[in-house]
Amino acid sequence: MGLWLGIGAIILGHVIGNTFMGLGGIIGSDHGIMSMVSVRPSFGIRGSNLAAILNIIQLVCWASIMLIIGGRAGAMLGESMGGLMADNRFWIIAIGLGTLLWALSTGKSIWKLMQASAVISLLLVILLMSWNTYEQAGRQTITAFPGEMPFMIGPDLVIAMPISWLPLVADYSRFSRRTAPAFWNTWWGYFFVSSWMYVLGLTATLVTGNTEPQMQMLQLMGGAGLAIPALLMVVVSTITSDFPDVYSATCSILNISQKIGAKTAMWMTGIVAIIVALVFPVDRYEGFLFFIGAMFVPLFGVVLTDYFIIRKRNLNLEELYKVGGDYWYAKGFNVVALASWAMGFVTYEVIEILKYPIGASIPSLVVSGLTYYLFTKRRNVGGTYG
């Protein structure tokens, strides 16, 4: 898309995606409930399990993609040392086990120290990489001629990233003391850092002419004699990025069944992510982003419409866990929500298949939310409203 159109797409995509993500977090901060539990009032107690299963799949895939990128980058940066250090499978397994250890240490004093150290270290290395990248960005980078991608496809790919956090965000916002700071800290924190990383990635691509993150790292950092800081960034950033995937996949598993312990669920998620990373075709990454958008944009179009417009932020917390209660609907499923979700999904897929240059996220969300609103208000289907 070139630098300037690309930056425009990045900003627009984050403004839209962050707003939806922040609204999803409000449900958690309002009532202290996990993300998948927040799906129950609209989809039903059993209906929420469908979202939880999809969430587990996307989180395992996210963790695997991060492990693949981290593994390839680690192998390239360790090539001069040879042996295991130059084997991407070694790095995938090592970083995957590091992620699992990180997740299992949650809540311990050492974890807080590790987290603070990781944040500071990553910030310093990212500043170093940013300086190195922008120092090499000349006039040719700034005036790069846009390619053939329609503008609205760019924001769609950006929106997919904060949208992929929608099924996770309440898992963290539920611990906040007040809703307003939780919303705005989530919104601005994600906006600034994610936009920075997107622009850095875009610039690095234009500078190096390479779209592979590990190759960019090798050219920009390794070429400047900064291989060790680059390797630190690869390992630590992959572990800290994969941790929320393992943690929230565990929350989704617990939404489906309370019989599986949290640590067992973490072990399951971590090991499966490593196995998938060893066989996953990472060239399907863009298709994976569109899959996330197609599934979760219309799903949360229903959830947000139900919570903010129909229920006006009122929930009966006791009924969220009661078989046969307000949120049980028809054998645990709200058919109206499922049908509305399907309508939004079809809308997204049709726009993608026919390559309409309008972006699929907003039309999909509007269709699912509006369908749910009209049928719910007309039939007054189950639940406690308002």
C-alpha cells in the first residue's frame, strides 16, 4: 500500500478495532466475569461453548504462529553458532516451553519481577530496532508507490488484530476496579503500541524489501552487529505474546468444563501449540486473520448489541451459571443469536469472496447486530432485559 496509505489504514483499523475491543472489556469490568461468560446472556450457557471452542482454536493457532516466527528468527540469528542454535525446531520447542513455564508461574512474586523485566527489556530493544529501521528509511521508502491492494482491505487486516482480543479482553479487565479507566487504558495503550509496531513493520518491509519478520530482523539488527539484542527480543517477545494465548485458552476451557483444572488446561494448550507450530503452514497467515474476522466480528456484533442496546449493561450474575435460568433459552442455546451470527458470517465471507473493496468487518458487525436487535425486540426472546 506504500507508506502513507499504509499508515492511514493502520490508524483507521486501530480506531475501529480498539473501540470494539474496549467495549468488550467493559462487560468484564462491569461485572467481573470472563470473556466467554460474557457471551452467555446473548448466546445461552451452552451456546457460549461454541464461541469458547473457536476461541481455543484461534488462541492455539496464534501461539503457534508466534512460535514459528520466533523459531525461524532464532535459528537465523543463531546460525553463526551452528548446531541446535541454528535449528528452528529447537527454538520452537524452547520458546514454547518457556511460555508454558511463564503461564504456570502466574500470580507468583517471581512472575511479577519477570514481567517487569521483560517489559523494560523489550521496550529498550524495540527503541533500538526503531532507531535502526528509521535511520535506514530514505526517500525511496517514503515515496514507495502503492500496490494493488484496495484501501479498505488494509484496515480489515488491522481490525482483525484487536478483534482477536475481543474473546480475551474481559479475562483481564474483570480485575479492574473501575470501568472508565479500564476502557481508556485498554484503548490508548493498545492504540499507541500496536500502531507503532505496525508502522515499524511496514517501514521495515519497505526498507528491506522483505515481508518475512525474521529476515527483516536479520537484515536490520543482525547486519548492524545487534544480533544478541535481536535474539533477546525474539525470545522474550514471543513468550510474553504467547502467554495471553495460553492463559485465555485456559479460561475458555474452564467455561466449557469446570472438571479440568487450570494448570492441566495450561499444559494441554502449551503442548498442543508447540506441536501445531512444528507442522503449521505459516504461509496461510493472512487467511487465518480473515478467518478470525469472519468468526468473531459478527459474534461480538451480537454480544455488544445485546449488552449495550438491549440490556443496557444490566446482567443477573446468578443466572449466568444456572441451568434452566434466564440465560438457558432453548436447551442452553439462543437460536436468534446463532442465526444472527450466521448472517454476519455469511456477509463477511461474501464480501471477501467477491473482493468488494469496502472491507468486510463493519458490514458483518452491522448485519449481525441489527438482525439480532430486530428479532429480539420483536419476539422478546428469553432472558432479563433492562
